[in-house]
Amino acid sequence: MKRILIIGIGAGNPEYVTVQAINALNQADVFFVMDKGEAKAKLIALRREIIERYVKKRDYRIVEAINPERRRDTASYTDAVDILNRDKQAVFERLIGEELRDGECGAFLVWGDPSLYDSTMRIVEAIVASGRLAFEYEVIPGISSVQALAAKHRVALNAIGRAVEITNGRGIAEGFPGRADSAVVMLDAQNAFRQLAHEDLDIFWGAYVGTDDEILISGPLRDVMDEIERVRAEARARHGWIMDTYLLKRRTPSRD
């Protein structure tokens, strides 16, 4: 029986890799690495660094595959993501079917944590449900960008006894969540935080958290939002891509 490990490798720093993840890495015969293009070559380099640093045996194989891109010509974002995941599923099925021998263990190294804004688990489960391939799989959690961001800013995600909401740029553009005092925002390509400048909020922003390119900015939202937008644009132009996350917190926690 083939085995698949979905391993969370943390948000950028090789030292974020947990002991459980290191033990899992050393079970793998094949590492599947998804290539997202030249601009994101550092993501592949980090995965290779982690493998070289932590895997003791030297007879493993690394198999790279082109990661499909999300289509921009569809009216619906969810439709575009569904199409993207179907394309990824076809790639994953080929890798597991053709590059992994019976009795071997293959590993997908997932940036951050596999359970947070990542499709790998859903895709692997869809392959299992299809019945076209037979294998067992296991998920190893990792340190997410959310945890790394909070640690870098030395701030707790929640106010005492209050909720935290995790959302994306589209979600926060609709307004700050009504029953939470803290909101973590991921995948905000449009600087949607600007739409909340009228609210009494602090922002804790970070890009490339945990890497040598890390940038951190924090303060009252209305005071630092212009700086964040400028620095974000400069970083994206310089690197060709950006990976950022931010936490918004009410300055005066609400009470029921």
C-alpha cells in the first residue's frame, strides 16, 4: 500500500519545523514539490533546504511538478478555485500513480499548516474518494503564518473571553466581524483594510514572516495604512510576489 504524508513545514523559517514533522520527513521516499514559477523560486529553495537539513537518509527522490494557476477569466471566484483544484487533483493523481511505487511513502510539504487556507488535504481526500488510486494518508500540522505573525509582534490573537475570526480580503471588505474583537486577514490583494479606517482598530501586519525578507509594521490602522500599502507594493515589485497576513484588533474591546 502506498502512503502519503501531508506535512506542514511552517511559515518560512526552517526552525519552525516541528519534531513530529522531522520524523515524518524521514519516513518519505519521495518528496513532491509544486513549482509555482520563477518568481516564487524561494519557496522551492526553502523546501529543499528543509529536506537537506532534516532528512538523514540520502536515497530519497525529489519530484517537481508545475503547479496549475488559477484562472482569471471566470466571473466567480469559487468557480475559479474549483477549476484550479480539479487541475491540481489531476497533477497529484499523476504524481502518486506514476512516481510512487507500491510500499513507498510520498510527502507533500505544505507551507504553514495544511488546515489553514490550503487545498492539499481536500485534493488528496478527493483522490481517495474517486477510488482511482489506493493509498493511506496522514496529516502533520505546522506553525501557520497566523501563529508566526502573532509571535513576531508579541501580541495575543484574542482579547480575554472574546472571539477571533479568520477571514480573507473579500470578507474583511464587507466590514469588521460583529461578534469578534480580533480578525486575522489572509489573501488580501486589494488592501481591503483601508475600508475600515473609520473604525478604532490596531493593525499588526507582516510579509514573508519567518524569512530573511520579513517585514513587520504595526500601529493604529488609520496612522499606518498608507505605509503598509506603500511598503507592500514595493516588496511585491522587488520580489515578484508577496505573502502577507495581518491582524486587526479593536482598540477598545466591545462588550455584550
